[in-house]
Amino acid sequence: MSYERPNIRRMQGYTPGEQPQSGRPVKLNTNENPYSPSSAVIEAVRSIDPEALRRYPSPSSAVFRAEAAEAHGVHPDNIVCTNGGDELLRLAITTFVEPGRPIGMAEPSYSLYPVLAAVHDSPVERVELARDWSLPEDFARRMNAAGVQLTFLVNPHAPSGTLYTTEETAGLAAALDGVLLIDEAYVDFVDPELGHDTLPLIRELDNVLILRTLSKGYSLAGMRFGYGIGPADLIAPIATKTRDSYSVDAVAERVATAAIRHRDDAAQTWAAVRESRAALQAELEALGLPCTPSQSNFLLAQVPAGTGGGAEGIYQALKARDIFVRYFDQPGLRDRLRISIGTPEENGHLLGALRELI
Ligand SMILES: *Cc1c(COP(=O)(O)O)cnc(C)c1O
């Protein structure tokens, strides 16, 4: 006898990238920042007052929201803190999607989206991206025709690293009947010379919700802290109704506040990652593995047929050498490897192994 709801019984859970817990793997599979958190962040961890553990945390993470509001030039009411960015994705569904109504997304994108839709018992409205990862012209029309109330757009796109311009995302939001959640998990790694900034959209459009996380840009994936930025009318129901009162703990809020206050330190790691990204792309292409231009902290490399047993073969052979990259067994990605940008040393290990395998 199964007690699960039928949709839970039918669904498959999310498959996380491998998280090897022993040895000294070269870990280029889950897009962590290869550099340590800043010294100010480490100091904030060390100076946690045990008294802060006895008491419940601030239900609204008020100190972090004030700090982040200043950093982003918005009001604290435009910000809601969550247990990792992933919790914001789930809360956006809970808050904006009636059970049974479809959830929109581009295909491929973050593989957690369809899992969260299945948990909510919502069908998924998928629109395939063009071969160059661009959004099809009729994207919004198809979402509206299907009655989609919430659309996820990851930008820079995962797993390709492609950046959609602010004009494009604004046009998409304006054309959609429902909420557009712009998942900016990787936005910190965008080249600052591009001047990319979607934050003004939350004043111009009432249906734009932006996801940010400290996991990637701030080297804090182990801590679980994310936040949403949006018009107060989108943020309020999440902050005051659907969110658990204490989903963000006191330690995380303290550390996250230090991270945002000292974001110039993190920005140095972003610059280092961008430099390594260009170098690694050049080396991979010299090996015959063309990469999609990336504004993120990973590269999507294409493995031409017959090269080293194909993408899956190379993935397995690297894993046997304790080098982890990501292989997605899904349409459009079976000839690709997604490689997180590591330190120059880690990237060197990867390239050394690839030279032997290819
Ligand atoms: C990493 C990531 C997130 C959020 O991750 P958290 O660790 O839960 O903050 C959201 N979207 C995408 C596409 C990601 O890669």
C-alpha cells in the first residue's frame, strides 16, 4: 500500500551532480566557486555568538534585507530571503500557480524546474530553444496559450552559459500573462563591460521576480542562502504567507550579510573565473571541443562524434581519474559536457587528462 499522492508516486526525484565526500577530487561538476569565501565572511562564521543559536532567527532576515537593499538600490520590501535559491523556486510555484495549471520553461534548462512542477502536480509547458540557445519568437505566445501562470528563465542560461539581454527579458515579461522568474544564479560571473542589469525591470514591470543565490558567486553553496528581488506586491505573499517563518537560520543570515557587505572581495573571484573561462575555452577548442560562449562559471563543450568515446565516454574516463564534470543524458545534450571553471590548477588537471583521452 502506497500512501504517496499519485503525482509523487509517478515522478522521478532530482538527480544532483555527484558530491564525492572523500579523496581530493577535481570537482568541476556542480558549478561551485573554486575560491574560498572572503576573509570577512570567514570572520563572520568564526564570530557567531552561541547565544544566536539558542534563539529563533529574525523571521524576515531584516538585517540582510537592509544590507542587500542598499547594495541593489531597492527597498527592503523588494527582497525575500530563502533557504537557498531552490526554495524560492518552490515558493514561486506555491504562491503563483494554481494546482494543475502548467508551469513554463525553456528546454533545456535547470533540471530542478520540472521536478518542482511534478511535486506541485502541474504539467510543464516546454519550449525548445533554438540550436544557438536563443529564445524562439513565439515563446510568450505559447506560454499564454497554455495558460501558464509562472515561467522560469535561467539567465545566464544553464547549461549553455548564454546571456539573454535585458531588452529580451523585458520584452518577454511584458508579453507574458503570468509571472516571469528570472533565475540569476550565475549573474555574478557576467562580464561587467556588458553593463547587464535586470534590476530596473522590477520597477517597470509588475510580473518580474529575480532569483539570486550566494551559492555560486559568494562561494557559499554549503550554507544554503538565496533571495528574491521583485515588486513588493510579488514579494509580500511569499514573505508573509507561503514561506516558513524560519527557513533562513541566524548563522546563515549573519554570514550572508557579511558576504553582501564585502561583495568587492567576491568580485575578485568573479574576475578570476572570467579570466580562467577564456583560457579554458581556448584550450578546449584547441583540443577539438568547441564551447558555447559563456557568461557563467561553466562551459558547455561539444564532443564531436568519435572523439574519446563521445561525451559520456569522456565523462566516465575522467571520473575514473577522480575528475568530475557533468554529463546530461537528455536530448540535445548527449554530445556535450558541462565543465565548471576551476582554479587554474584544476583546469590544468582536466586538460592534462583530456589530452590523454582524446
Ligand atoms: C545553483 C542554482 C540555483 C540555486 O541554488 P541554491 O544553491 O539553492 O541557491 C538556482 N538555479 C540555478 C540554475 C542554479 O544553477
